[in-house]
Amino acid sequence: MIIRLPLKLRNLRQIVHVLCGIFILSLLVFSCTTEKKENKINEKPVARVNNKFLYPSDLINIVPKDISTNDSAALMKNYIEKWIVDELVLKNAEENLTTEQLNVEKQLSEYRKNLIIFNYNSELILQKLDTAISASEIENYYNQHKESFTLKDNIVKVWYIKVNQKAPNVEKIKNWYKSENPKDFIALKTYCLQFAENFFLDENNWLLFDDLMKEIPGTTLNPDFFLRTNKFIDVADSSFRYFVNIKSYKIKNTLSPLAFEKENIRNIIINKRKLDLIEEMKRTVLENGKGNFEIFDVPVKK
């Protein structure tokens, strides 16, 4: 099968550029009319491909109202160029494809059916889906499906501080970030708010260990061993000092903690409710539709 494109693209662009230059003023005038032309017989076409024409009214919605003349011309140029290429390719396809390949009515009908059903399901979910999920529901799901929650990465709970080496009293951080005294934590947080380049002092949330290591100069070749043998990190580069207190950690391929999986479980439960809602709708439709359908003998292929 040979596919032919009977017009060179570079020539097409030159033609479209000229068309847009001539047409821009007439389109702006045409768009101001209050009467919509249903019959295009009185319109002067702006482009033609074989026996198909593109008219000014086809371009009305292409150009936004609040746009400069130059931008309008550019938009129309692109649209006209695409229209010409599409029509040429379509014509070429019609000449080269088989009758069976050209028969798309079945596919279009199937696509229409699936699209309408999809829109209906979406509207049903929008109107009836209960998205309220309690903490106990999340916990129950976690406990019943622990085998599904295996860590794919190492995770940590940490205090992390990045501070400029020229910041005042940097050495005080060495005591604060290792301390379990609430007063030292308050002092550390107050200092970070004033002087830290970046910091994270929330030990209730898990972070990916690899993401943390990206923030700190130097890497470890064995993260598992590093986590088991290091609790405090104090390193520096040419500009900054980095402090890390590893409060807790979980190694990959072990059970993922509930706190790390809460959002994932919430999405799982929501998706299950969506599927249940659609299945319930199908059962109801089938029950209410009794008498409106019947199944005849199904032909068996021999």
C-alpha cells in the first residue's frame, strides 16, 4: 500500500500565511455580525481541499475575543494548515484503505455507547458516592490486608535541618537536634524559623529515605546498614551544615506502617465503593428491565 500526500508542507505553509494575512480583517468583520449564517452559499471560502471548503463561519470560535490581530492570524494560520493536512490525509486514506477498513460505523457506535455509559456512571458516582471514610474503617482494612502492604522503599521519621554555615550560633543545633527535652525542641524550632534554609521537624510522618538523602551531601552504598548503624547525621558542604535525627525507620520489603498507607487505603476504599455503586445500579436496571428483553437461542459455532 502506497500512501501519497499530494501537497508539500512547505508550500502549504506559504499559502496559509498569505490566506491569513488577507483574511484576518474580513474574519473580524464577519464575527461582529449578529446573524448566524446557516447557509454558507453567500460566504467566500478561505481554503479548499478538492471539493471541500473552509468558510469564515468555521473559524469564528477558533479566535478568542480578547486577542491581538497578530495572535489571531497565528491561530487561524495553524488551524487552516491543520485542516488542509487533515483533509488531504483523509482523502489519501480513503483512496488507499480497503472497504472493510473504511467501515467505521460499528466502532463509532460502540464508542458512542461506551461514552454515554461512562458519562452516566460518572454522574451516578458524583451524585451518590459516599466519600466519608472513618479512621476505624481504614485501620480495619489495613489489619485485614496486611499482606498487601509491603514497603517498596526505606522510610524514616526524622528531624532535618539545613542551615547556612554563617548563620549565628550554628553549634547550638548540635545539642538541640539530639535532645529529647521539649524545651530544646522549642529552641530548635524557633531557631529554624529564623535562620534555617530548610527544615523538617514532624516526627509523626514518614518520609522516603532516598528523598532525604538527596537533600544531604554524600550518599551511602548500603542504606539498610546505614539506617541500622546511624541515628544522627552531622555533615557540611562548602555553604551549608546538615543535621538529621533519625527518630524511626522501616526497611523495604517489611510491613508498611498504617500511617504511611492511610491515603492509599482511603483511595482503595473509595474505588471499591465506586465499583459497588455501579454494580448495584446494573442489578437494579436488570431487575427493572424484566419484560423488556429476552435472550434467544445462542448460535453455537461448529
